[in-house]
Amino acid sequence: MNQPDDERREDRKTRFLEISHSFEFVIVIVLFGAISLVVLLAMGRLGLGIYSFVAAPSRFSEAHAIQQLFGMVLTVLIALELGNSIMRHLRDNETIIQAREIILISLMAIVRKIMLVDLETEAALSLVWLGLATLTLAAAYWLMSQTERPR
């Protein structure tokens, strides 16, 4: 093969990678916008929940009302963490969001679900599945931390 063919092939490859990176960047920006909207909506819902809780002092003794507020707070925290992961992706110019971050966010979501579950109405099998999902994600996180640790 001659030199100009190799150079053209490299130029096409470089151009393709640039277009691919630009496309990924646009998608990440859109995702960050969507997560930001979710955070704002969740904060609005949390604000309304706190207002209705405080406006009705009789609800102070209701465990379910407090549990709902706590769930709203956890929802905001999970959405913020996901948004933070996306921002880190943009700031550090990484090619993908780290799997460790997604595993931790998934664990947060499952823990939120477990904390809010109504044991009187929830089927036992669904609790088993939540437990298995938690164990699986924890094991995956542990394995990833073991492979990344310097020896």
C-alpha cells in the first residue's frame, strides 16, 4: 500500500471518531438537562410535601407521611448524584460514565425502595428480589474495587 491511502484512511478514522465524540457530547448535554428537570420537579414535589405536612399538624404522628417525605428527599439525592456523574463525565471528558458510579446509584435506588416498602402490603417474593439485587450490585462493586486496587 502506498502512503496517501494510509493517510486518507487515518483521516477518515479520525473524522469518524470526532463525529462520534461530538454526538456523544450532545447526548450527554441532553441527559444532563433531563436530569436537571427531574431534580427541579422532585424539589417542587418535596416542597409541596413539606408544606402539606407542616400545614396539617395532625400528620406529625403519621409514620406514612414522614416515610413519604423521606422518600422524596432520597429521590432528590439520587437524581442529584446521577446529575453529578453526568457533570463529571463532561468535566473530565471521559468516554463513558463509570460503571462504579452507576452501581452505587442503583444501590441508592434499591435502598430507597427498601426503606419505603410497606411490609403489610408488599409481597415477600418482591423483598427477596430486592435483597438479591442489592447483594448482586454490592458484589459487583466489591469485585470492581478489588480489580482496581494496586497490588
